[in-house]
Amino acid sequence: MTWSVRMDQLVLSLIILFRIAFVLGFDENRNDNLAVYWGQNSNGDQQTLSYYCQDDVYNVIPLAFLYVFFGTGGEPMMSFADTCNEGNGTFPGTALSNCTFLASDIEYCQGKGKIITLSLGGADSSVGFTNESQAEDFADTVWNSFLGGDSDVRPFGKAVLDGIDLDIEGGLPTYYNKFVDKLRTYTDKADKTYYITAAPQCPFPDAYVGPAINQSRFDAIYVQFYNNYCGLNYPEQFDFSLWDTWARTQSPNPDVKIYIGAPGSATAAGQGYVSPEVLIQYALVAQTNYSTFGGVMLWDASDAYSNDRYDKKIKDALAEFGQDVDNGSSSTGTGGTGGTGTGQECFQDAFVTEGRNLIERDGMSDLYTKEQGTLHLLTSIIHHSFKRLSAKISGKDYVKAFRKYSLYRRSEL
Ligand SMILES: *[C@@H]1O[C@H](CO)[C@@H](O)[C@H](O)[C@H]1NC(C)=O
Ligand SMILES: *[C@@H]1O[C@H](CO)[C@@H](O)[C@H](O)[C@H]1NC(C)=O
Ligand SMILES: *[C@@H]1O[C@H](CO)[C@@H](O)[C@H](O)[C@H]1NC(C)=O
Ligand SMILES: *[C@@H]1O[C@H](CO)[C@@H](O)[C@H](O)[C@H]1NC(C)=O
Ligand SMILES: *[C@@H]1O[C@H](CO)[C@@H](O)[C@H](O)[C@H]1NC(C)=O
């Protein structure tokens, strides 16, 4: 079958092309970033921070957590399980851990193009603001102690973190917008780029950070699609489109990116863990279907790394089809799509319908387990056709080609 052979060759060469184009560091405009929390030692075998920065799998590492806003002496408190806690020394008159020894790890990771942020909150925390000035003063503290400011109290020494993440799961939801706005007055003036993110639970809107993300500028939202009815384990209720719509129509930052947050192992969360194959399906559909998709977030490094490199499987799949997405239009393509237009949308609809049919009705998931890589190959045709050949073949022809190819693959088994 000449057609199939030619299609195989095309897919292979395009995959090779894409791998060469693969950007190793963090790039906020790309849709193949992997953000992985580090610090809480969820799996019990947490390694040093630099250990997880040795390869190119992680792009963003939020350090978890700064879990008390106003502790002894009015200073915050942090804990990174056995790696750094109050037992490792505190600043005089405070209960703030001295984690200066982590500076070299942080800088090592940053040197590899990754961004390291500080996550505020967590499940076990004492956080929140009762008025505006308290929130703004706390922004000063965070800027001076962890970011580009100056203070005698620098828990990571000379290391300058790349931003802040709000994983608020308790306390009052008020004034976080004031905190972020004040922080922005510093970061906007700085030479270095700082990132502000939040990690709401999937029920929309989030009870804690919902108001803040709707009022202030955030760079990315790591939606926790677990421990809830809308988690990855409930495909009927999983709803990325709610977050996509919010991002495009209500977010003060219209370029905000949405990440699919997932547990890194079966024990990482109460519920919501799915196999790497299933998470890859979710991620690739979102990567193709939504211009707001920024990548995947995993909880946490110890879980995802020890789970047969779940983290790497996800990153590899994301990177294979990753793109520089600028307001929804591809900027790495070799020409072709040339602007928006309803043609592209129709084409996309055709792909999604056909892909869904193949996966659900025609049992593609089953096929994938029989032959590792088949789904990948099919999805790669979808992506490459969609992103690169849409100018050349019409949606109808494409669907025909897709069907023909899948039949060919199945007859081969
Ligand atoms: C920090 O404290 C833990 C105990 O909680 C210990 O195992 C670790 O070695 C300490 N780290 C340093 C750098 O002292
Ligand atoms: C924090 O720890 C570093 C060594 O890691 C030490 O040099 C510094 O003096 C400590 N700071 C305080 C305030 O104890
Ligand atoms: C804000 O709240 C803090 C902490 O409760 C309090 O000390 C301060 O007086 C309050 N400031 C204003 C302006 O209400
Ligand atoms: C977000 O803010 C807009 C007004 O700027 C408002 O119309 C909308 O209801 C808010 N959405 C949420 C989820 O709070
Ligand atoms: C693609 O996005 C559209 C618009 O949000 C949505 O209606 C559709 O369900 C999405 N398709 C998939 C497969 O997620």
C-alpha cells in the first residue's frame, strides 16, 4: 500500500524534525511544559532538588511549601520535609527555616533553563489576609526575602527564585489580588522575568484562589484535576473547556496558560491517578484543541520520578508535538496555516470527532496497549496534518486518510 508507506515516512521524518526543534528549558509560550512540585516528599524517597534537574524532563519546579504566612516574629515558615525544615536552623527571632544550603541546587536548575518558584500554601497551612495592607506588606516580604529584593532574611541565600505559586487550600480567600498586584509593581520593573501561578482545584470557580485569578494577572494556572468529581478519573466530568473559556474571556491576562494537574502516582492523591497512556491522551487532545494549554503539572517529584519515570513519559509525549503557541496560532510552522479562519476550525472539529470515534468506539485504547506507540503514531499524524498540512489537504480528505491509515495499522496486527 503505497499511500501508507509514504505516510509512515512522512510521520517519521516529521517526528525527527520536531525532536530537533524541541526546546529544553522553560518557555511560557510553549504548550509542552512540565511543572513538578518538589519538597513535600509525598512518596517517601525524595532526592535533592538538583537530582530532578539532571535531565531535561522538568521545566518548572515549584518548591512546596511556604505554609505559614505570619509566624514567630511576623516572619513566614517553610518546610521541605527532611530536606529543609526548622530543625536545620532558623533566622534569629523567627521560625523561618534557613535553607541557604539549597542555593546551589536552585542555581544549578536555573542554569539548565528551568524556573524554580516558591509555592505558598498546601493542604496543611496557616495562610490568608484580613486586610489590604497586610496583603501588600506580605508582598514586600516575599519580594525581599525570595525574589529580587534585599533583606537580611534570605532563606535561600543569594539564589533569586523565579516567582510565586499560590496553592491556597485553606484560610480566607480575600486580598490575594492585592498581594499579587503589589508583587507585580516590583516584578514589572525588574530586568528578570518573574512568574506568578496558582493551583486551584478543578471545581470552577475555586473557593480560595478563584477571586484572585479573576482579578489579577497570573501567568499560568495549574488546575488540580484530582481529588474531585471533575478529576481525570471521571472523563465524563473532566472539563478543560471551562478553564479555557475563563482564560480567554475573563482572565486579566488573556495569555494565561492552563496546565492539566495530575497525581504522579497511585498514592500521590486521594483519587484521580490515571495511567501514563490516559494522561497522555488528555494532554494531547488539550494540546491540539486549546490555544490556552500550557502543559502538565504533576504532584510531586518523588511520586512521579519513582513511578517508572511517569514524569518522563508525559514530558516525552508533550514534547513530541509541542509548539510555540502565540495567541493560538503556530509560530514554528513552516508556513501554511496562515492566520485564523474557519477552515482551520472545521478541520480541527473533524479531527476531534474522528479521534474520539477511533479511541472510544473503535477501541483504540485497547489497540494502544497491544502495540505501544500506535496511538502515538496516529496522534502524530493528526498533529502534523493539523499543524503543517492543513493548508494542503481539506478536512474531509484528511479524515479519509486518517481512517485509511488506522485500518491499515489494524490489519497489520
Ligand atoms: C536538615 O534536617 C534533616 C532532619 O530533619 C536532616 O536529615 C538533614 O541532614 C538536615 N540538612 C542539613 C543540610 O543539615
Ligand atoms: C544560614 O545557613 C548558612 C549556611 O548554610 C550560614 O552561613 C548562615 O550564617 C545561616 N544564617 C543564619 C541567619 O543563621
Ligand atoms: C490589618 O490586619 C493586621 C493583622 O490582623 C492588623 O495588625 C492591622 O492593624 C490591620 N490593618 C488595617 C489597616 O486594618
Ligand atoms: C470574573 O470577573 C468578571 C468581571 O471582570 C465577572 O463577570 C465574572 O463573573 C467573574 N468570574 C468568576 C468565575 O468569578
Ligand atoms: C475542543 O474544544 C471545544 C471548544 O471548547 C469543545 O467544545 C470540544 O469538546 C473540545 N474537544 C475535545 C475533544 O476536548
